[in-house]
Amino acid sequence: MSSKKIIDPIKKKTQKNSAGDDKSGNKSLPPSRFPIVGIGASAGGLEAMSQFFENMPQKNGMAFVVIQHLDPTHEGILPELLQRITAMKVHQATDRLKIKPDCVYVIPPNKSLSILNGVLHLFEPVEVRGLRLPVDYFFRSLADDQQQGSIGIILSGMGSDGSLGLKAIKERNGIVLVQDPDSAKFDGMPRSAIGSVIADIIAPADVLPLRLISYLKHTSELKTEPELDSKSKSSIEKIIILLRQKSGHDFSEYKKNTLVRRIERRKVIHQIDKISNYVHFLQNNPQEIDILFKELLIGVTSFFRDTAVWKAIKDQVLPDLFKNLNGYCF
């Protein structure tokens, strides 16, 4: 049986209209010119955040928005606690507060936090107290607002809040970091996150800052339209062969720019300098082929997002159409 050819689903969506947006309505570039990092945590989160911010340089060019599960009846003191740890300016988020780089913003108690064009907005929570998922709420907003510039981090905590929000970030080709569950005081949120998405970086909280800075440095150096020499083209073709052998899917018709950039992301994660070395890494690590395959298909998942609608088409619409064919064959 021949392998299934994969054609990049976003090929026809990248044509820009006069407003600079693609035809799907998504902005082609994030509104801000600096990375905005969402950090989600709950139980044990203060310890993890302390380790994180102690190792994050003051002048890093990023803004951080901290979303922690807080008792709605208590006054929030997290900004004061974090200010003792970091030299960056720490603010409690207020409505219509414009985010600036080298600053930390903390969600206030009994609020939901969203972002639009790099500006924070507070909402009154409408969910029942026990069902509130403030990390998911902000991560989804961050993904919509910053697109491929969105960055989500999950630290120590109980439950699964943040996992769905990370999926939204990955679908926009953003970056996902998760605290190594073995280093977390409470590993529920980190393990749920790892089980839900392909995390770009998994490391202890005190190591995440350096890994993030290194990742951003290398990815910023990637060319939008990389020029490939014959040796690099040969390596890409070898990777396509390995993907086809492992998954049965043929990526030879996939948009080369998208394919190369996803490969470059994986190289940066594993700190591999040459694409030929990444080919050898794939040969020796079959699980990496599975991860790369899933990374390449991230943009496809949203097409069938409305499961109920597609099921109705399958069960009701299509059968009626076939009945009306009156015996005709095509």
C-alpha cells in the first residue's frame, strides 16, 4: 500500500490580505515585539517560581504573566513575595495594563485574566469556584493574541489546569516549557501538561530560564526562507524517508519552509548544530521520529475541531447524499 502524502494544510492560508492578516483571520505576526511568557502554577508554585526567577536575568527582553490558583477571599501578596526574589519590576495585574519587557505581572485573586494586543484585561470569573481554570483561560488568550510568539510554562501544581491552554499555544506554533515532574513539589500539572502536548523543553524550574533564553536566541536566528545547499537538501530527503518508514506518511509534498523550521526547532531543543547530525539522531532515537511527526501535524488538528459537526455530517448528511444518487456510479 502506498504511503499517504502529506500536503501542508497552511499553504493556502498564508496569503496576506491588505490588512496584513492571513485569510483565516489570524495575525501573521504577534502584536508585541518582545516575547510574552505565561506561567501557570498552583500548589508548590511559589517555590518553583522562586527557583525560576532567581535564575532569570533582569534584562532578558521578556515579559512574564504569572497565573496561580489563589484563594478569592484573601488579599494577594504574591507580587510582594516575587519582588523579593527578582530585580525585575513586579506588578499586580490591573485592567487595561500594557505589558512591558523585563517586568512580571501577577493575576489578582478572584479574577480571570486575558490579553489583547499586549494589554491585560481583567474579567469577573463566571465559573463555579471549584471549576475555575485560570491558567487555561489566559494561555488560550495568549495564544490568540501572540500567535507564534506565545510562550507557556507550567510549574508545580495539582490538577490539570494549563494543559488545554498549552494545546492552543502549540497549535499557533508557540513554545511550551514544563517543569520536570520529578523536581516539582506537586507533579499533577506538569505530568498532565506533558501528557497533553509535546513540550519543547522539560527541565527543573531553576534550569528553565537558561534553556528558554538559549532557545529564543537560536530560533531568532532562523531565516524565514532558509536557503538549503545540496547537502542539506539531501538530509531533508533522508528525514522524509525516515518519517515515511516509521509513520507510513509521505511528507515530500509538504511545504519545505514549514518542514525545515519544525526540524530546526527540534535541533535547537537537542542542541544539534547540523541537520546531517539530526538525521543520525533520528536513526538512533526512533521516538524522536514520532515526536517530529506529531509536530508536523500540529497545524492539521484544528480542521476537525468541531467533532459533533463532523459526526453529524458523517451520520446524517453523507448517507442522504448517497441515497439520492439513484444508483449512479462515478
